[in-house]
Amino acid sequence: MKETVTDAVEPGPRIAFQGELGAFSQIATYQLAGDNAIPVPLPTFHQVFEAVANGTCAAAAIPIENTLHGSIHENYDHLLKFDLGIRAETFVRIVHNLIAPPGVRFADITRVFSHPVALAQCLHFFEENPGIRKTIHYDTAGSVKMIMEEGLKDAGAIASAAAAPIYGAEILKKSIEDDRQNFTRFFLLRPNSAPPETPPDRPVKYKTTIVFTVKNVPGALFRCLSALALRDIDMNKIESRPLRGKPWEYLFYLDFIGSPDEAPARNALGHLREMTDMLRVLGTYPAAG
Amino acid sequence: MKETVTDAVEPGPRIAFQGELGAFSQIATYQLAGDNAIPVPLPTFHQVFEAVANGTCAAAAIPIENTLHGSIHENYDHLLKFDLGIRAETFVRIVHNLIAPPGVRFADITRVFSHPVALAQCLHFFEENPGIRKTIHYDTAGSVKMIMEEGLKDAGAIASAAAAPIYGAEILKKSIEDDRQNFTRFFLLRPNSAPPETPPDRPVKYKTTIVFTVKNVPGALFRCLSALALRDIDMNKIESRPLRGKPWEYLFYLDFIGSPDEAPARNALGHLREMTDMLRVLGTYPAAG
């Protein structure tokens, strides 16, 4: 695995992520775990969670929401099933680039491969270039890998700038995404048994993520939110997911500013425990951005 | 289009749905618009909304949430963009069946095609039959159509029971889904300019679906929910979606029991208008189930 770090740097922790080398998640691994982190690409999110649960990797970098696409609901579901905790968050700005094999000119390109979400985020580019066909591939960086391996002379791929040098390809057009307000939020996950993170050397705001189910009575969610609001605790996000086995009932995932180390959040969590059927703290971590 | 109804019945309204004939959405069209409805299959949800907006179809039947998979977020986004209203809701129990061309026996089958969500809902079947490979196709009913058109002798498809006779295929195994608590909720949508629905001939509970954005201040969502809770209005569901152009701010979609024709819901909506930046009533309709 040493090829991904320079010889001068001591290899860091192995960090699992979903996708191919050069994926936006790989950029997140460095932001979350340091420049000497060793990114370990895996095909599915489930395998990423398993790699941390079984100790193959020290931690995972997973996307949880994107400002255009919304939440990555599959990862909310995995957070509930695995005994991993959220230790850090980071934001990655999603910049899509048109990438092609060396020697392929823009005029040669008749089709562009990428993940469907990336293709859908570059619609202006395809409108301005009606001779280029959108072609669905399973992964952004994987589409760069594929056009290089296949030696395609008429094809490009849409991926992060980091993907081009990894596969020996070239960037033909930078930043072809429609909307520059395109950010993905990532979590760093570790086993709950792992030692706590080193505290930051400057004062920070903490964020806490919880998941809970409410009693099936009118006003139940409102009362749960009151546990935060009556203590002036700022809620950043709420996400609902279906509760298995109870049709039309929901799990709620909630982010708020605060840490159970401080009285207001600790008391709010105690109050929430009175009003919920199930409550789990998924993690407390320094708020990014 | 008359081939989909018997000659004895007057053809009903054209109802757009996403998928191929035999899709679960087609079952929903009959539940929502009557047995003489003419289901009009279209490839994408966007085309379904457009067909109603431009008058090609009288109405649309769209899935909005499934008890195992969660919300169909794309359709929440379309509800905001199009000037269509929710006129009815219905629940369809999702029963997955193994379907094959006539003459193909269970022992002949080495691969089964279906939509990835349907394949993921029949994992026990694949665990019990390790010689059968899951194969991804774009649509459940479309996979029945494909195995028939290709004349495959080693393949089956997973789809609704309704799909088998439509394509001349046969059901080999009924109800192979893992979890019987598998329901999808569908909406009937019409242009907001269309005349109101005929009221039901018995007293019913009404449900109202709204979408709103909150002011970006602490406790904003809590105060919005108070407009309902303080009037004892029962909230059934809340769903958040990213707000375009404002990273990490959200739209909220909310269902509650009640109709703006009655004072509590009317007053709650007035109260909500004071506290929201944007509020739209997407529809009021008889609550199903």
C-alpha cells in the first residue's frame, strides 16, 4: 500500500472509502485523517463499514449529504446497524472536470462517462455540446480508469481533478459543473471502542449526531425538538428514515450544536431519553466550516 | 389505447406513470383513478410530471415513499417544480414474484433480472438459491418484457403478478420478498387548475401535504411544528431536502391530518405563513388506510 504515500512520510492509518482511487471520498480521507492517510478503495458502502468493524481499516470516510443531491440515505441506515462512531466531519467542494486519455482532443470526444449524479450535475456542458453523449458508469474516478484501460479515443470522463494523474489521463476542461454551490459533507468513522480523538489545539464548536424513534402519539416529534429548543440548542439538520417492521413510522437522525460534555446538551439528551423509545448518540465531533 | 380496457367499459382518464406496463405504479393507477383508467407508461418521473403539466395525460400516479426503501426524493423535488396538486393517496402492498417465459422450469434458471431495489428486497430467495445470479435491470416489469422479447431459456424476472399476463409470461414462485411489511404510498396528481375531485360519499379524514422553508434562525423548525402541535394537529411525516443555492439549508415537506376547510388547519397554515420564508400547500386529500 506504500505507493500512495511518498517515502519521506511515515504511512498513516488505513482509511476505507467507497469508490475508486481518485474519488471525491479519497480527497475527504486526507482532509479527515491527514495527508499520510492510506486510502483504501472498496466497491460498496457496506464493505466500507465492515472493513472498520472487522479491523481491516482503522477508520472510514463516508459521504453523508450533498448540497444538491441531498442525503446519502444508505449511509444513515448503515450508521444504525454498525457499532461505529462519528469522530470528525469535513466538507469537500465538488468540482467536476472533463478528463480524457493523453492525445485525445476535445473535438474527438463523442461520449462522456461518469456516475449518473455527476452527469446530472453537468447539464449545461451537455446542452452546449450536443454532439457529446452522456454515458452512465458506476463511478466518477472509475470512469477515468475505464477509458484509460480500454484506450478509448472518442471518450472522456467526468471526475475530480485528482483522478487524472492517478490513471495517467489529462484534464481537458476544468470545473464543468452547473452549480458551484456543490459541496459534500463527509464523516470520519471509527469503532466506538477506539480511543478518543486528540482534542483540537484551539477552542471549537462541537456538533452531536443522534438517532431516535418517537412514541407513536400526536406531537411526539414536536416534544422531542422541545428538548433542544427550550435549552437554546441549535439544530442543524433532521433526517427521517423508515422504521423497519413498523410501516409509516420513522427513525429521526438529528444534528445539533453542542457536546454531552456540557450541561445543556447533556440535559437535553436526558430529556430526550424520557420521550423516545430508542436514542443513540452516533458521535460528537468538532463542527466543520 | 383501447386495448388496455375491455370493450364494455367506457375508457377512463389517461394516467401517466413511470415504468413499463405491469409496474406496481400501474396497480396504483387503478386504485387511484378507477378500473377504467388508461395507464400511460413513461420512462422517467420527469416525463410523468411533464405529461400532466402539458395536458397529454389527465393525471399522474407517482410513488412517494416505501416502508423499506424510504422516500422517493426525486418526486419530492418534482412536486416543488411543477404546478400540480395532490388529489388522492393510496397504498400498494409490494409482492415480488419470480416470473419466467412459458416452458422455463425453476431448475433451468441461472439468473434473475429486476430493478436493484426489488433484487435487494428478495435476499432470502437468493441465499436459498445460490445457483441463481442477481442481475440488475432498469425496471421490474421491464425485466419480464425483456426476458420474453429475448426468448431467454435460463432467466427469470422479479416483478408484480400483474406483469406476467401482460407479457405472456408465467409466475413460478409467488411472494418471494423478504419482508411482508413492504408497502408503497402513491399520490394522484392533477394540474392545480383542474376541477376539484368528487367528494367521497362517506365522512373521511383529510390529510394535507405542505412544503416550506424556515428562516435561518435557531429553533425555527421547532416553532413551525408548534403551529400544528399547539392546535393538536397530528403530523404524519416530515421530510427534508436540500435548498438549492443555500448550502446546508433545507426545504421541509410535511403531512398532517386535517384540511384547510376546517378552522384548526386553516389557522395553523396562517400561523406557519408568519414563520416561514416560503410555504406552499401541495394538496389536501382523503387519508388512505
